[in-house]
Amino acid sequence: MESPLELGLPAVGNFQHTHTVVTSRVVGSRSDGPYFKLGNLNSRGDSVTEFSHRQSRNLLLAYQSFGVVYGDLSTSPLYVYKSTFEGKLQNHHDEETIFGVFSLIFWTLTLIPLLKYVFILLSADDNGEGGTFALYSLLCRHAKFNLLPNQQAADEELSSYKYGPSSQTGASSPLKTFLEKHKRSRTVLLVVVLFGACMVIGDGVLSPAISVLASVSGLKVTETKFNDGELVLLACLILVGLFALQHCGTHRVAFMFAPIVIIWLLSIFILGIYNTIYWNPKIVFAISPHYIIKFFIKTSTQGWISLGGILLCITGAEAMFADLGHFTASSIRLAFAFVIYPCLVMQYMGQAAFLSKNLESVHNSFYDSIPGPVFWPVFVIATMAAIVGSQATITATFSIIKQCHALGCFPRVKVVHTSKHIFGQIYIPEINWILMVLTLAVTVGFQDITLIGNAYGLACMTVMFITSFLMALVIVFIWQKSILIATIFLLFFWIVEGVYLSAAFLKVHQGGWVPLVLSFFFLIVMYVWHYGIRRKYKYDLHNKVSLKWLLGLGPSLGIVRVPGIGLIYSELATGIPSIFTHFVTNLPAFHKVLVFVCVKSVPVPYVSPEERFLIGRACPRPYRMYRCVVRYGYKDIKRDDGEFENHLIQSIMEFIQMEAVEPQISSSEASSSFDGRMAVIGTRSFESTPSLISAEQEDVDIDESIPSSRSITLRRLQSTFDDENPQVRRRRVRFQLPNNPGLDHAVKEELLDLIQAKEAGVAYIMGHSYVKARKSSSFLKKLVIDMGYSFLRKNCRGPAVALNIPHISLIEVGMIYYV
């Protein structure tokens, strides 16, 4: 759909105050009469075309989802029966017990993946994103659960912020008031969310190990009779190849892997039908829950403990929700309801029918149930499908790490966006290789599917248990349903999942300790990082420069103002950061134009380019000091396209012109309360700015007549650096003012100062901070800040690298934070 800007209509932003929002006139908006009429000339034809396009897109995404989302879930038949009957059920190898196990598998698949995830959870998306952090960000937007107090009133005006029912329509519930009032309850909520995220990372370690090891175990029944050491070596080689393939991206992997999973599903479906008809058609009656009752009456405690193996039939189901951002809810529902679910049910039914007549084959039921002539084709497909199965949790791990980082809960890592057209498809090199090392360690260390299955089942069920809790809060706070409905939902699924979780915890000593140790380690990393960021932000907040003191210095600030633009990066969205005084105290000179830049994440998946920048003044007009807040969602792409600097200057110019025609702004300039008043300026192409003339210059000779804060030698070094690094070369745009007699003299003078400063050069000023605990702090705080947080800061990506700041233009100011 075309935006007003694409139609050539000028758009004027929205002015927003810290407490009140003043909406200025928007020319050519969607609600204008002419625009509305133009869009409805052929509404019926457009709606039919749009519906057809949407259906085609859903079918294409459903096809891709087989290779990314359902690989893990579809390979569970390789090891479910083996893990269930090893251990306490060894003395119950009879037909009645097998019928009961199949009945449990059928109803588990029906209640959790089908009912909970497909019909309920996929409706709780956050602007199309899923996962535990998507639910948490929804809750943070509709209630004050966020522990980092850097949100502004302007953030609530984002179009994606208002996703779902408005939180203002209903009265505040006592539960919401309690959580908002007590910081400890919000901290507990964050820890629960982080623990769930850590368990997803544990899935990313355990899923490849069990899937690949289970697939190659079929070689035990061949004539060659491979031993355990040879199978482990083969599994490790396959795992190394799998992780080495991740840099290709989800989009390419999906198209490569989807046909494999479809052939695999077709194979297990046909095998299931064959085994059911050939061995024991009566297994169909085991769908009745009556067999579950008979199973527990007969097996008692042993049957309850065996649930730790049965729950493996739904491992990978959480990927349907975690990987939602890569696809659509409709495509995932379509794929599961019409393909995955019937194929899995039929395969488990066929295996149960085979086992009921071949009780001695419980230790390798899947491969033993394959007829001899088709064994090798099925084995090859199973091995390939197991490799695909690992992709689902690896992709989910990348997504959850990206969300944790964006919301301030994970150290800075390199995020590579593997698709230019599909948002959310990412690859994180550091995490990929860490996952590979841990997966290989688990595979070599255990060498047993049952032990790895105990660990994997515990991790998956913990994620589901936490997701049910967050979903209950979403039902109350976002869907605004009664607490009774949320309680019924929570109790029903917690009882079902709690029974499985209790059985999984009984196997902690048999491999179940692995996800607990991994989660504990990653939880410490996440919480230490978040705690350090929170303490550093509060230090900045409490040590802001007094605006009254700054105004008393006069427009020159009592220092030398040199030509150029200084971009001062800070985490503060309002106020003057202490880094500014630290700089001018030690070097009493600064640029003629100062811009305080705050790059922050907001609890929404995406921020549209039209709402990216918040522009305002930090001081009155003669000071030439501005503020820019750059907002990103937790799934947004921060591309290093070299356009940020140009877009920033363009946005400030538009703000200056907008301010001149706003009577509310001009009348209040004498007031010192202007620091909180900012305007939303959308990024657009330079050619579409009617009040500015911009020219793109590929090769610009050094103009020694333009005064600059940088020496001629330094500017020549910049030119040489650009020539030697064409991949990071930034586009040079020169702005000029058109001959407009009606332009106010003061506005024209300010715009000319900005253009001249731009031509003189742009410098990036950042704080090189050292965070230390105060001497009076407790031992635990000193341990967390001085050792934990400092270690993470030194060994993660630097902020300048993460923000794609050109190194040759960077100025770092040393700062020590005593928190």
C-alpha cells in the first residue's frame, strides 16, 4: 500500500510532550477524504486479489515451516517408545500397557500442541512475533512491569505499541496493581521469563544431540552392526555439518529442508497405516481415554515415572510459537492441523500395533517396524529428517537470544540478518559455535538416547509450564478476560503439564541435570547483564547535568565552539548526560552543533521508519543543541547502510521547519520546560523532502575552504579509509536550501548553520565506561558488578561496533561509574 509520502504529499509529524500529546496537522493522511475514495474505487476486486495473495503466501509459508518449525516434532517417533519402556516399565511389556502408552501419546498430542499451541497460544502473538519474550513485551506494554525506566509517553503512540485491546478500556485489576507496585514481584516475573528463555537455549543444545543420535542408531540393526563409538563419531560429524550450515540462513535452509520433512512425514504415515493394518487393527480403540485409566491402575507409580519418556512426543511443539516471527499463525496452524498431527498419530499408532505383537522390539521399535525392502530408504530419510529436526530449536535459540539482547538481558553479540526480504531470519555466529560445542559435549558425554531424552524432556516441559503462566497473565491484562477464565486455563494446563514435569524431575540424576545446569549458567549471565545495565542507567539518571546551570553559561557554554557536528551518545532519553561535562571539563572545546543521541529498544517487535526518530531541542535555539531518540523494536534490523547520519541531519532540518509553523512551540520557547517536547520525524528518501535540495556525491574532493573541527590531514585519512574499505563506505549527501523568500530569517540561519556543520564533519562521542561497585556495597554486589558485569562488558561486542559507528570518526570519553 502506498503511503502519503509516496504520493508526493508532505507529512508533518506529531509533537509530543512528556505529559501531554499535541497532535499537529497531518497533510495527506489515510483518513483524508480524497485518499479514502481513491482507495475504494475497486475495493471488491482488490479484496479478492488480496485474499488470493494472502492464501498463496500462507501456503508457501506453510511449506517452508515443515523445514524449520516441525522437523524436531516430526522426528520424535524415533525415540519415544524406547525412552518410555526403558526403566520402570521393563516389567510391563504387554499389549494392554502398550495400548495405554499410545492412548497417552494421542491425548498429549491433542491437548498440548493442538489445543494449547495451535488454537490458543498462536492467537497471543505480539505483532506477529511469538515466544516467551513476546508475551513478556506484551505485558510490559499493557502494565508497568519493565524494570528499566527509560520508556517515554511518546513510545505509547507507536502504531505497533497499541497492538491488541487498549489497556485503558477497563479498570485496573488488583493483580495488576500489585505487580506494578512491588518491585520484587516484577523482578520475579523477569527471572521466570529469563529462566524460560534459558530452557529454550537448553533445547537448542539437546535437540540436535538426541535427533541425530537416534537417527543413526538404526545402523545397529543392520548386518554391519556398528558399535556405539562408531555411531557417536558419525553423529558428531553430522552435527558439525549442521551447525556449519547455519550461516546460510533460515530462508535457504527452509527451502532445502522442507522437501525432506515432507517425504519423511509421508513415509511415517504410510508405515503407520501398514503396521496398523498388518499387525493389530484393534489399536484404533486405544484412542479412548479409558485405556489411560487402565494403564495407571496396572502400572501405578511405574506408569507415572514413565511419563518422562512419553512427554518426548511433544518436544519441539514450543517451536511453533517461538518461530512464529518467521512465518504466520495461519501457515503454522494449516501445516500442523492438516499434515503434522495426522501423520504423527498414525505413526505412533502403527508402532504400537507392531509392538503389541513384537514385545521384544521395544528397544528399537521404529527401525524394527520397518519392512525389510524399504529399510535403507527410510533410514536415509530418517537421518536427513533428524538433521532438519535440529533446525527448529536452533532457529528458536537465535530468536530468543536476539530478543533478550534487545530488551537489555543479554550481552551484545553479532546478529547477522540472513534475508533482505524476510524480517526476523537471523544467524548469531558466537551462539552458533557455543551451541555446537555444547551439543558435541552432550553427545560424546552421554552416548545414550534415554539419558539425553530425560534432559530434553525436562527442558521442553519447563518452557511449556512457564508459557502457560505467562499466557494466563495475557488473558487477564491484554485480552481483558475475567480472572476466572485465566484461572481455568492455567489450572487445566498446569495440571496436565505438572504431572509430566514432576515425572521429568524424577530423572534429574539420570541426565535431567544438564538443562538445569545450562539454564542456571545462562540465567546468571542474563540477570548480571540486566542488573549492570539497570544500575548504570540509574547512575546516569541521577547525575544528569543541571539545565539551569547549562543555560547560565550562555550560548557559547563558556567554551570554544568549533565547526562541525558532535553526536553525543547516551542512554538517557531526557536531560544532559554527565559525559558532556566530563568532556568539556578536560577539553574546553566542542562542536558548533551538538546532538544528544539515544538509541533505545522499545517493547515492540518493529518500529516503522515513519516513527523511528524523536527530535527535539535540548536547549533554546541559539545554543544549537538538539536531542534525537532513535527507537528500535526487539526484532528490528539495524543495517549498516551509511544512511543514519544523513537521515539524522535531514530529520533535524525538518524539525526546525516544523517548529517554525507550530504556535504552541514558538510561544513556549522562553520556557525552560522544552526539553521533554519532541516531534516524531519519519525517515524518507532525500529526494522526497520538498524544502531541501540534496545531492548525492560518490567522490567528493576535500574542500579546504570549509572550516572543520578535523584537520585536513584527518579528512584525507578519512577519504583514504573510504577508498580502501568500499564495503563500509558511507554515502555522501550534501544538503542545500532552495531560494524561498518566505522562509523566516532565524530559521534560515539555523538551517545554514546545520548544513555548514554537516559539511565540516561529524564526530561521534561515546563514553568508554568502567562500572565499579561502591566501597560501601555488599560483597555480593561487588562480585556481580566488579567481576561478573565487568567481565561480560570486556568480552562482548563494543557499543560503537554494535551501533555501526565509523571508527575513524569516533571519540571515546573515559568514565568511571560507582554504582
